[in-house]
Amino acid sequence: MAKPMANGPKSATSIAFDVLAAAALFLIVPHARALDDGLARTPPMGWNSWGHFRCDINEQIVRETADAMATNGMREAGYEFVIVDDCWQIARDADGNILPDPEKFPSGMSALADHVHARGLKFGLYSCAGYTTCQGRPGSRGHQFQDARQYARWGVDYLKYDWCDDGGQNPRAAYTTMRDALRATGRPVLFHICEWGKSEPWRWGRVVGHLWRTAPDVLDAWEVPSPEQGLGIVQILDRQVGLEKAAGPGQWNDPDMLMAGNAALTIGQYRAQFSLWCILAAPLIAGCDVRRIDADTLALLTNREAIAVDQDPLGKQGRKVRDDGDSEIWARELHGGARAVALFNRGASDAPIAFRWEEIGLPAGVPAKIRDLWRHEDLGDFTGKFEASVPPRAALMLRVAQD
């Protein structure tokens, strides 16, 4: 969600708290280490309801999604979180406890979490730092510790925390408050900072959350002419340049979810997004209806060789190493010294794309074995350079390894 709602009332007590919390942030070391809690040592993988269902989400869809992920190969490929985004909540009771919509979630969130956990998966929920969420549902402002306790009772493993109706809060202070609320429950909860990159969370998020959005919502589009509701895949990609130093085990830049399976683009375009997100060490969060995806989309989402790049234990985010207009080269160092490389063609016709070893940080005169991670084929041994023709609006994903 990327469109803020109108601001709610702000009490004197709330203003005073914001001032104190913001002042306390000066005690945080600017380049402090990531949260040392053992979570998100590799980028999170899972499914989020917003990418396909928006507000039309209910208990049955979530249950069926968990069932599908447990049986279609996604769980075995590494997808573990089932995340219910906005529109699950409807009000607060007389004691201020957050309530799920009884028509959409009649069994309640604890029972739903139990169903997800029984499938060997983890359960995620959405909330917002403001008085209301992006869809006008109850936000958490003034109820952070109360909500965190409720989420822990329900068995929540992941919290996506949005930034609508923020009321002029300091984002670092607001997200730190919810971080502390989650910690106080004693339950390990992966914390997702979702303020769309407005306050450059890659500069401060590592001591607050496990991942942070770097841009507005991604749409099921290659490019969009107007950014009010979100951006296309290549526009989101452009915003990732230069952010690679912020990422690492326990701290990830998040360019938003995967659009494969939502039908607006070609399978080649969706493969390009997946390839580049893996080079970026991005969270892999499916945003389609996984209950009904076709064989090509399922094969894309469960490509073990590409996923191995994303989940590489070195945790080093890749970067753009060359930009020739429509032709780009992105590369990532892997554990053991190999490189993952994406040859990306943004244009409308086939393009030859070549790179040299030194561009990706390998010795120039040493032979290297190259493997195509989408065709699952070894392409042979090459010395010094490699070139291939890349189809329009597509990417080749390679593994380059020297002995």
C-alpha cells in the first residue's frame, strides 16, 4: 500500500512521546550492526495476499494458500511465510484489542495461524504505524505494545508494518517503538519496515527491523506513466542502484513482491524480475494466487538454482556493473568466490550483451565455467569474457565459477 490516508488526531501526550522517541534515536550508532536475534539470516521467502487479492482477502483463501504451498513444492523450495496484508482487521473492542473481521475471518487469527503452522509454514500479519491503515482500517498508533502482545498470543511470526496516516511521526521513532513492543513479547517476530523508502530506511533500518521497503508498491507492469499508485518492475529496479552496502544477513533491502502469476506480463518479463531480485538478495515474496498458478509460473517460483543465488549464505547484495542503455549487467558475489550474473535487456528487440571477468570481480586470464540457471545447462568453459543474445524485456541468469 502506498497511498496515505488523512491524518488522525494527535494528542499532546502523543506529541510528547514522539519528541522523546526521536531524541532517543541520537543514542543509536549510525552504522550499528543488524539486529542480533538470529532471524532473516537469508532474505525471507513467502507469500503476501496484497499482490493479487488486495482487500478481497478472507480466511478460506489464506487456508487454501497454505495448503497449496505445502503441497506444490513451494515450501520445499524455501517459501515459509504466509502473510495476510491489509483488510483483515475491522475494529477494536472496549479494551482496545484489535479485532479481525468476523465475516472474513470467522475462526479468528489464532486458529488461522495454527492452520498455517500445521502445514510447516509461518504466519504473518499486516499493521500500520498510523491511526489507520492504508485502507482505513484500525492502525496501531497508541496500541503498539497491546497489539504486539495480541500478535504473540495469536502465533504471528512476521509483521509487515506500513506507513499510512502517520500523523507527522518520526519514522525511526515509530518503527523503533514497534520493534521494542515485539521484543517485549518474547516471541521471535520478523519485522518488516514498510515506509516505501521515504526516509531512506537503508541508513537506519538495520537496528530496527529485518527488511525495509526501498520504493513504492510494485505493480504488475513493466513501467507505468504515473507513480501515484506504485511503480513498474524496471522503475523499482532503478531505485535499487547504490543500496547494496546496506544489505547483509539479518538486514535486507526490499524492492517489494514478485508479480509472476498475475498475468499482465510475459513469462520472460517475470523471469527477469525473479532473476534480478535474486541478484539483489531481495526477499522473495510471491504476490499471485498460488492456488491456481500454471506450470510455467510454478517452475519459475521454485527454480532451485536461482533461489540458491538469492539465499546465498554470504548475503552480499549484487549491483549494476554496467549500463549501456537498454542493455545492463548485474552481478553478485557468492559464497566460495563464484559470481551470479544477470544480462538484462530492457529493450524491445533482441540484444547481444557481453561482459568481461574483471567487470564482475574475477581474474581476467583464468577460465571459468558458465551455467545457465534458467535452462539448467552448463554452457562450457570460457576465458576472459562471455557474450549472449538476450531476448527483449528479458534476462539471462548465469553462474560464473573459476576453479
